Amino acid sequence: MKYYFILILLFIQNTFAFDHTHKIWNDILTENVHIKNKQSLFDYRKVKESPLALNKYLLQLSSLKKEEYETFNEDQKLALLINSYNAHTIKLIIDNYPIKSIKDIGSFFSSPFKKDFFFFLGHKRNLDWIEHEVIRKKFKEPRIHFAVVCASISCPNIQNKAFTEKNLDTLLDSAASYFINNTTKNDFKDGTLYLSKIFKWYRLDFKGLHTFIRKYLKDKNITKKTPISWLNYNWDLNEWK
């Protein structure tokens, strides 16, 4: 009888344990991310019309207790934080849809990324909190800049699958390589690097920008003295129509 109750408790614990495969979010991405001319686009209209799956996933995130989060390993935490950032960005867009840009949600005095609109790890949060207060401060992982997506054309592509502890390193690496070699986002020609302003805004995160770029760029003919020109940032919504 004693072992029977232990099994019941284990079953209940496993039933309500956090899903580290992020299956619901993975299915949303698989169904709604489309690639056109190397650009990933998201079907915001479809998700707004049928928000059940997204709301279910967001409920999973908001129900997660900080005490349980602290038991996760580092890869589980980082995968969760990336997925949470991207899912809540989608939520922010569809709550204000239709819009032409995420910038339309804020104002000169109020950034959409500082808007407290979701509950996560015990408190009301904003997107900047996830990215700057947790991910950038605690993980020191420059490749996250190709994983968290601001719903804009000049952002790195939103992936068509969820980040998990099992695919984290591979997916971060492929996202970095794809972004750097995507000539609609970055380029190297006539001896000059034409780079996304992401590299300007977060230059210190890369701890040697030229070296980082050279690691992923297919054309290796760059040095630390290669000049850089910063490209304009397109904040238009990355929407599939």
C-alpha cells in the first residue's frame, strides 16, 4: 500500500511538471512561421482569430513558480526564457493587432518593451526584463541576440520550432550563422562589413565583434581592422499575409 501511494504521488508530480519540450509553443511555431525570401514571417491574424493554443502556453508560463524554475538546469532555463520572450511578443502584437510595427504600441515616452503586460515567475513583467535583466545578465550568451525576436523585419528570423534543452546549442548556432550570412540583414562587400544595428547596440556582449562575425561568416577575409557600416533598422511587422 505504501508503494502504491508513492507511485500515485510520482504520477501527480510528473503530470503537473513543466513541459520542457514546449510542445504547444513548438506546434504554434510550426503552423504559423513561414519563410519568404530568407525572411521568416508570422501569421498574427490566424493566431488572433484562434488564440486558444497560445493562451494555453502562456498559462503554462504564468503558472510556473519561481521555486520550480530554480530547479531547472541552465539549458532548460535559457530555452524557457527565449521561448517566453518570443511567445509574449506574439501576445503583445495580437492584443494590439492590426498594427504596422511593434513601435506603434508604445510612444516616445513609453517603449513597448518596457510595458508590464504579463505575469511570469511570480511578478508582472515586461519584455526588457526577460532580455536584459535575466538573459543578458545571467547567461552571458551573445547568440541569444539571434534567438529573441522583436516582431520586426530587421530582427533575426523567428524559428519555426521551440528552443529546448536538447536543441539549444545547435539552434543558437544555426540562428547566428543564418542571420550573419543573410545578405538582407548583414553583408560583406568591397572590404566593408555592413552590419545590423543589433551588433552596434550590443557590441560589448560579443567580446570582440570582428572575431565573432568571422567565426560564422562564410567569407573569412575580414580582420579586426575591417571597417563597419551600420545598416538602417526596419521596424515593420514581420507579418505573413
